[in-house]
Amino acid sequence: MFQIRWKASIRQVHVWVFILVAAGAALVPALSSRYVSQTRLPIGLVNEDGGSLSESLLQFLSDYNDTVTVYTYPREKALRYLAMGRLEAVFVIHTDFTEKLRLGAYEGLLTQYTAPSATAAATLSETVINSVLTVWIEERAFIELDSYLSSQGIAMTAEQTAALREKFDTLLHGHNTVTVKSHIPAPPEMRSQSVILLSCAWYAAFSSLFIIASAGWVMATRRKALGERMHAIGISPASAYTGSALAIIALSLGGWCLSGIVLALLGYGSFSVALYLLLPLALYMAGIMGLTLFLASCLSKTVQLMLIAPVFTITQGVLCGMLFTLPPWAGTLLFLSSVLPGRFFMLAADALFGGGSVMNFLWLALCSAAWLVLSGLAVTVSNRPKALKSA
């Protein structure tokens, strides 16, 4: 029965469509990981002053700041980009910025425009204000020094002033200041394993769409004419269900192997990492097959399975954290997922890479076994009335 169901399945176009959908879903986390979230917030600076101190502010923000990425635009263009969401904030440097700052007047130096979606408005203003103060301290120090030297009848040459400013910058931005560097502790191989694990979770979630939607063979097996024909050639109902289920699971596992090859070609670790996940994936699919048999035994039409399949796929993917990581407050959702194979698959797959206890494999196996036993009872009950009627 395995060979019969295998040959029948690979000839059906919708089977390949479902497998390709699941395989394509597995590539989503991998492709998304290429776009790392930006560590700096984009801001726009409109320099209407053009003086030396405003230029120093621009240079300071560009060279010595790890919080923002500075883009200089005219006012209209900067505000347009702000409205489009391409900038977190826009700072307009007023025309008298340099003049006021040298005199120690701090009011009316800048105007800040913040995007409605900005998540760190206070941080942005604090960053720019600190930079303004740093520029002012440096400039004030030279003003006081020049005033003192003039009172002593000493004049500094342009070369001496430039050398002193360079030394001041070295002291201000060199090793004498406390700095914080961003560091990603996970080595490349761990990041690739995380991507493959997330890709496998997406594939597992969408493979249930294929397994449930293609379960029309369960209803076909329950038909009296087909049952009598299988009995005539010596195929028992148990072997029919087992062989067909194994064929569907084998197709699903083959789809993951195809995804693993593509992930390896894209540079996300070796193909062997994808093979490691075959064991928890097989146990998970056995549980999904048991759940599918249970549903198909309770329904009468294939179209009902087609309607249930996407609803179950998304629901399980969300409840079990297969598609998205659940927030800490989602304890109720975790409780609801306790009967679903997807939850225990995530725990078992994570344990495969040292992220949990190996006992999670046992819990996954028990969950899948429970659904298989329940499906066996449901199949037996659904076939009994027909058997009595035929007797």
C-alpha cells in the first residue's frame, strides 16, 4: 500500500504545490536573516547655519557616534523623508547656531521634528544635545585659552592651534574615554544552526497544510466498494492506513531534505545540520498524521479538510511558537498548545542543539503516539456502522 499511495501522490499536481509551498516557507527565515536590523537610528540634519561649529557638530555625529546615522538634507527633503518613515527624526540647525554657541546662549539652537512611529525620540534628542555640548566645550576651551594667552602677551600661530585641536580631539575621543562596543557572541556556525532550526519550524508548520489537505485518501478508504476491493486482494484496513500514512510522511520528509539542500547552497551551514532535524520532524509528522486521521474520521467531505487545513496550520504555528516567538505574557497560549505536536517539536528540535533536555524527544513521541491511538479509535468507530450495515 505504501508504493501505491506513493505513486498516486507524486502524480497529483496539488501534492507538489503543497510541498513547494512548505519548502518555500522554510526559506523565509533564511532570506529574512540576511536583512539584519539596523543598530543605528537614521536621522536627518538640516544645516541652515553653515558656520564652523555646525560643521563640527556634523562631523562629530558622523565620526564619533554609535547611536545614529546622520544624513544631511535640505529642509523640505528631510521633512518629506520623515513623513515617509525613512528617518526617525530631523534636526534643523538654526542660522545663528555658531554665533549663539560661542556666546554661551543655548536657547533656539535646534528644532527637532520626530516621526510618529519613532521608538526612541528621547534618546535621539539626548544624543544630539550631548554632541552639541561636546562641541561647545571644545570651542569654549580654546576661547578661554586664547583669552588667557592674549592677556599674557602670547600669540599662537595657526599651526600651533591646529596641533592643539588635534591633540584635544585625541584626548576627547581616544582611549581615555569610556566606550561601548557592540558584540555578537554567537559564532557563525551557531547563527546558521539557528536559521536552519527556524526554517525547519516554518517547514513543519506548513507541512501540516499538505498532510491535512491531502487526506482525502482517508475518506476514500472508508468507502464500501474500495474496502471490499482491498479485502479481496488481501489488504487489511490497518495496513492500508499505515502504508498510505507512511507514504505521505515520506513525501513530507523529502520536501524538508530539498529545503535543506537549498539552505546549504545559500550558505546556511551544511546539509548534515538539516539531516539532524529529520528525527524530531518525523515524530512531529507522525503526530500530525494521527491528528489528520482523527479529523478525517469525523468529517464526511474532502472540502471540509481543505477548509480546516489553513486554519489549523496558522493556529498551531502561532500557538506553538513555530512561526513567531511568543511573548513572555502568552502563558495561556502555551497552555492551549500542550496538546499539539508542534509545541513538543520545537522543544525537541531545540534540545538537539543543546537548548533543552533530551527528555523533550520522549514528550514529542508520547504526544504523537497519543494522537495515533486516538485516531485509531476514531477510525474504528467511524467504520463500524458501515461494517454492521454490510453484514
